[in-house]
Amino acid sequence: MNITKRLYTYPVLSEERDDYMDSVFDADVQYKMNGVNNLLFDFDIEMDNKELHKMILEGNAEYVIHIECANTSYRTTIHDISNHVSKEIPIGRINGRIEIIVLIVIKKYVNHFVNSNWNDDYQGLSFELSKGSILAYKNIPAIEIVKNYEEFNSTSSIFKVYKRLTTEPKPMEVELSTPQIGIGLGLEEYEIYSRFCAKEEFQPILNSMMVFPALVYVFEELKQENGIDNYAGRNWYISLSKAYEKRGVDLENELLYSDKTSVQLAQEAMELPLNAALRKFADLFEAGEEEEDA
């Protein structure tokens, strides 16, 4: 949601316009992972127009930051009077191109809006502005959020599903002595898995049924005495460690010194797989009901 070529009936402060002289409205945005599950945005707003600053201090205007991700339909708006603002967003809610705009917006009706820094075209004029009118804006260059965390959400990365050579019903087993984390299924279960594993619509459900409990077991083993030492050289452990590193988190510290259970860690690592599975299950079930009704 960027502002481009919009016409206003009153002066607006922006680097893209010449309505003001010798006034600056700018914003710097920094972002980083905060834990394994959240992206933290920090905004530093620069605004040196004394009269607009006075309007903010008197409660007549405020800074508004709009964040939008078209890929996921995520939108959020921050309202503040401070020029240093932070916002934490769940990483699962955003992916790809993020558009941000920083504004100064009027909070209440103003019947005599004037500013001494307007250019000569507006000298001697005043304006009546309604609540929600934009006084200043800054289009932030689009940010690309590339999520390289597929290690946790795919049975083709650090996980390998294999067929157990038994015709008897057996519990799923997890093998950690191999380069990939092995998930062993009986013959019947493996045949069913093979039929659906390549279909994207079933991935959230399969992940919650197989990868999630396997990851819980992995974390339980790593939490044991000498657990990390036993597996630190395995390819799957190195991949897990690097995936956490991309999120700005040390895997060993998270395992040994946080108070999170293995179930909590696995859910965070996979970005709440049960939620995704239940939503997908509802989508598939409701779609089937609609077909029957038709």
C-alpha cells in the first residue's frame, strides 16, 4: 500500500512533493528475528517540522505505520506518538514482499490548518481537515522476507520416511543415527503415505501427524544428558542448528536453558503445525460437503 501520484487539496509533507520548504519527514526500518517465531520491526522516524510536531504532542495528530503482505493477506496498523516504534509480527503470518508506509494522520477535525514552512503557493491560506487526513507520508522500499526454514516443514529435507519391513501393525519409529532423521512406517501405512505425500494440499496434515511428533522426540533426546554431544556431528543436527541460526537463535541455548517443553519447541520450530493442519482439514472437509450438496 504505497502512495503514488495521489492528489491532495492541501499541503502534504513528503520527499516526493514540494508543498513544504526546509522540512523533513523520513523513516528508517530495521528488522530481525526475535526468538524462533517472530520478526521484530524497529522504526526510527525523523520529522523536524515544529508545527506538525506540536500537533502530535497536543493529541491532534499521530504517527501511523501500515504494514501489508499481499502474499498472505496480512495487514496491521500501528498508532503512536513516539518517533521510535517497534512491532513484533509472527513469522508465519508473512512471506515474500512486505510493503510499509509511515504517515502522520490527523486524529480530530481541524478547522484552521496552517504551517509556516509551506511553499509560497500556500502562503496566506488555511484549510479545514477532517479526521483521518494525511499530513505527511513516507513510502518505505519494499522488503522481501525470504523464509528458509523448510528444514522443519518438509519430509524431504532433514527427514526421511522409510518403509519398515513388517506386515504387522507397528508404531511409527524415529531413527537418529542416520544422516537424516528417519521416520519408519509399516508397509500399509507407508503405502498410504506414498499416495498422498506429493499432494501439496495434504502436506500440513501429514506434517502434523509425522514430522511434528518426530521433532518432539528429537528435542527430547537432545535435552538428555550428553544428548547434543551424541548427535552434534549428524547432518540433521547441523541443518537444525543452521536453521535456528538463520532465526537469530542458538539451538543449544534454546534446548538447555529455556523453560520451553519439547512440544512447545517443536510447535514453534514448525510455525504451529497443528493450527495449519486443522485449517487445511476444515478446508478439505467443507469443500467435500459443498460437492455433496451440489
